[in-house]
Amino acid sequence: MPARKTTNPPRATATEMARPETETLAIEPLRPDRWSDLAALFEEGGDPKSCWCMFWRLRSKDFAVNRSAANREGLRSLTESAADDAGPAPGLIGYQDGRAVGWVSLGPRTDFERLGRSTTLPPIDGRPVWSVVCFVVSRRARNRGLARALLDGAVAYARERGAPALEAYPTRTEGARHPAASLYRGTLGMFQAAGFRLVGWSQPQANAAPRPIVRLELG
């Protein structure tokens, strides 16, 4: 069943749209020579230390039995496969003062096996869109607008690689505070401020409200 479409997206609240001044980041694709930089960021703790950004790239049953080491090796293998521009990098690293302080995972929607099998986030249409699925910001660098800078970098990278559109599945904050771990997909307000439009909703679940699906045309 296709995701429900809408022609009248709800406007983000002023609180949701508000953000501090975006800081400048040096944003680079993840390549093997930058692996240790990303590893240092993920090793700071929290979900990245166990997930290694493999949640969306694996079937739910495979991710459920994986340990941290297997997830780490999975992302490292993807990094090696993308070396020498043979394919898109599995994500982008944001640097400040030579230190990795941020990460955004993106790629063709078909690269994310969980999305491909999802009954709650089926494709809006048959276009070969790319997806942004995860943000990580160092605990020492939060509340500085880095996620928005990473999103801008993701848009530029996807456009450079020929993606027709970039899609995401953010969290609606509606002015309320949320723990950082629940915002790893990014917020609806951030995406709307970057020009993304609401194009649909996830299929409803008994224990969760429908999630917005947003898209930015890159052509």
C-alpha cells in the first residue's frame, strides 16, 4: 500500500523552526583514510557505539542479532567498497578544528534494506530517490546548528552524485523537548527550513503516530 500523500503540509511551529546560527563545518565523504575519525566520534558512546549506523541497512531480524563488532565491520566494509569513488560513500563526516564532530548517513533508498522491506514506510513512488536516515553530533558540539550544516552537505553531495530527489523521515517535535537519542532522524522543522516539502506519512501503527515523509527535489 503506498504511503498516504498530502497536498497541505502542516507548518512547523516557531519553536521547531528556531535554531542557533549554523556553524561552518568541513564536510567530507567517509573513505577508508577517514575511518578512524568516524570511529572516534562513534566511540564517544550512546547508540552510535553499538549501532554503527547499520540499523537502516539491515533487515530487522539481522540487526536484532548483530553485536556492536558486527555492525562496526559492516559499516567499515561499506566504506571500503566506496573507496576510489567506485560508489557513493555511506555518509559524510563533519570536521571542526580537525576533529570529527558530526555524521550524516545517506544514499540511494535501495541501499537501505530495512526501508526496502518496510510496511510502514513504503515508497511514495517509483523514482530512484536518495534517503537521509541518521545524524550524529558529538556531545561536545551540540546546540550549535551542526545538524543543519550536515543536512546542507548531504543535499550538496546527493545532487553532485545525480540523485533526483532527497527524502527523509524526521521527527515532529511540535515545540516539545526530546532526548537527543530520539532525534537521530532529524526534526521536521530543520528539514522544512532547508526547503524539504512534506509529501506523505508513514502507515499508522498501534503504538506510534504516523511519521512525516519529506522530500527535496534536486533536479
